[in-house]
Amino acid sequence: MTGRMGGSTLRRRWIPLAVLVIAALAFGSAYAGHSGAPEEPPFVRTPLPTSTCLAVGATANAPGAPAGGPLAPFEEANSELGPLTVRRSFSSSLPRSFAESSAAADPGAGLHSFVSWKPPRGDFRGAARGKYDKLVTAWAKSVPTTGVYATSFHEPENNMGPAAFVALQRHLYVVVKEANPSIRWGPVYMAYWWDPTNPSHYVGDAAAWWPGNGFADFSALDWYGPDPTPMTQSASFLNWYARMLPTGLPLYITEYGQYAVPPGTPRDPAKDRERVAAIRTDAAWIAAHPRIRMWLYWQGLGAQGDWRLDDRGSQRAWRAIADEGCRS
């Protein structure tokens, strides 16, 4: 999560999905011109389990604690919003092992993990060249086969260009899958950069950011609306969805927040009600578009304030989503 949110600059301008779908029809073939690397990695891929349900989960953090740290805040979130089956967690650098990571407690709690880490000192160029392959391999071999999703350098648009990201994603995908094919690995993009109506912070050629289907098991997006507004009516989400739909891979919403209460500001009951309406609008859209297979709420604090679903209406709205989601 960063200080720039996916819904903050697009509340009054959005593009119909049909227009974006038309623009994305050539996405798959367009990518081929961005790299001479092979489209498939040089080993047999383990097929992912098929899923006919929506995996619902959260990131939960206590005030002053890292997101995805101790399990207690997630357990509290589960009691208010659950049943939750996926826990998002973060490591600022590559963990030496899964047991030493912020996701260590997940298997014992019967949870699937969605983990994010960065190479040592944020050295994405060195990681793409293989500088940390031994460390990556050691981490991957330590990951349990309980259903772990992972990425490196989530929201890469903040830190690098598309060529550097594709090189990183492709190299790490091969290293990780050779060490542990059960890990589901893919890119996590930042909605702030995917709004075509804001050229000052737009990714431009979306195909340039896609590593190719042979180097991803999914595509994911982090999206926030500081003022409650449906994600599924935003230009950033609709553009990302339309661009990724031709890949045929599962699509995930790995960070989702509605209504940030600034520090020192009382909660606004009217905005709570708007948030409930936005969540329900998004839930109906996702139910009608089953390519979205994971949806995780940011049940914690962030740069813009408190995103937690503390009011009963919002909690009921998310619990209704979880009740219809995957149970394992």
C-alpha cells in the first residue's frame, strides 16, 4: 500500500468497460514485440487447481504494527468480517525462509497466504540478473504446499519502468517455480497508474508491463477509494480488467479499501453508508464477472488514514461476500 490511491483521482471520470475491452483486443499478441525471451519457461508447469468460488480475505494490522505481522489482528478481522480464507502479508526484504516471514503463522491457522517481498535493498536489477537466486531458491523451497500466492515488488510502477519489471518478473518466476511449483506467482499492479484519463500518471502501453502468460499464474490489482466510490465504475479498474482479460488467467484484487478516515477526524456516518453501497455495487459486479477469483480488504491503517470496516453496515456487507466465497 502507498499514499497514492486507485480511486482518488477518478471519481468523476470513468470509461465504459465495452470501450476498454475493444481497446484491449490485441493485448495478447501486442506483448510479443516487447521481448525476445521465450513465451514459456524451460520446465513443466504444475497446473493450478481450478476454482469455482471467490477467495475472500484481508490484510489486517494493529496501529503501529506492520501490515500482515502478528496473526491477532487478522483473527479479530475474521470474527467481524469472515469467514476469511486468505491473509495478505508483506516483507520489506526477501525472508530467509517462510518460517521467518510475516506469513509464518498462516498454515497453522488453516489460511492461504498472499505474500509480497522485495529483493535485498530493493535491488530489482540485481534480482533480474540472478544476483539473489540462491536466496530466492532457499525461500521458495521453504514455502509450504498449503496454497501460497506470492509476488515481488508489488505496485512496481512506483519504482521502475516496464522493461525492468518484465525482466524481474520473468526471472523470478522461473527461479521460484523450479524450486517450488506449488507457489502461485504473478504481478500485482497499482490502480493509481492505470487510469487512462490521467496521462500524468498512466502506464501507457499496458502490454509492455505484462510478462507473458508463461511467466505469471495470475494478474492482481491494488485499488483504493478514499471517498467511497465503486471500484468497478472507476477508469483504473476497468482499464486493468479489460487489458488483463485476454490473458485467460485468474484476476485478483489483492488490496481493496473504501473510505479512509484521516487521523484525528471523527467517522462520518454518511460516508459509512456510501461505503456500504460501494461495496455492494462491487460485489454484484464481481459476482457477474467470475474471472475475479480473489478479493482482499485492507482492514487496517494506511497513509491516508483508517480504512477499517468498523461500522456494522460495512461489516455486514463484507461478511455477505465472505459467506458466498471459498470455504477452504
